[in-house]
Amino acid sequence: MQERPNPRPTPTPGETVPPAARRRLERPPSDRFAVAEAEPDRSGSIPRAFVAAAVASLAGAAILVVLASPLALSEPLVLVALVTGLVAGRGARWGGGGVVSTRRRRMIATSIVLAAIAAAQVVVWQLAIAEGGVLPLGEYLVAVFGPVAPLELVAAGAAAWATA
């Protein structure tokens, strides 16, 4: 086997290497051991967070109206409100992405879900009025649902805040 001649002779100790002969690596050798960091997600926007939370909140409010009025069920309402808050918070987090701050996502999700749950309670009351009811809103909610109506608001708001 024939040895190739070394194009660059080894410098003797104390001899300086000319700058043209110095070789630079493309990247440091330690880069091969580095864990690739995920780039921050720069997608998302405030309108997208608002729409995602609103769609989830309106779907949950519609389910609440169907369960509370035509089916006359009060037992699962707090659970439905809780799930609505969770989904609205996740929707706000998804819609906001890395652009919208956590504080703003929480504000968006919580306010939208509370408005939707309150609107669902008003719709249920209006349906009761249409059937011949005469009680004002507050008295109706206390008489028919008891502590369930305020618990819906608390569960939905807390879940939306926690997941956004």
C-alpha cells in the first residue's frame, strides 16, 4: 500500500501556522451531541383563539339547553359545563398558539365560556316562559336548578382558565 504524501507538512514547535493554512470546521464537534430544540410555535392569533373558544362554548351551551329544557335533566349539567370549559380553554390555547400570551388566552376562554353558559341559562328560562312560566330569571334558576346553575358557571370558568 502506498502512502500519500502529506500536502501540509507538520509545523515544528514554536512555528506559527499561516492564516491561509488554518482550517475551520462548519460547526463545532460538540453539535453532534446536542439535542435539537423545537422552534417556538409562531402560529396563532387572537381572532383564532377567540373563534376556537367561541365554537366550543357555543356547542357546550347548545348541549346544556337541550339537556335542561326539553329533556328536563339537571344532574349532568355541571359535568357538561366543566367539559365545555375544558374544551374552550384548549381551543383558546390551540387558536392562540405561541403568539397569544397565557394571560390573554385565559381571559378570552374564561369570558367566552362564562357568557355562553349564562346565555344558555337565559335561553332555558325563556323556553320556560314560552311554556307558561312566570318567574323572573333568578327565582326560576333557584327554584328549578338550585345550586346547579351557579356551579355550572364556576366549573366552566375554572376549567377554561386552567386549560387555556
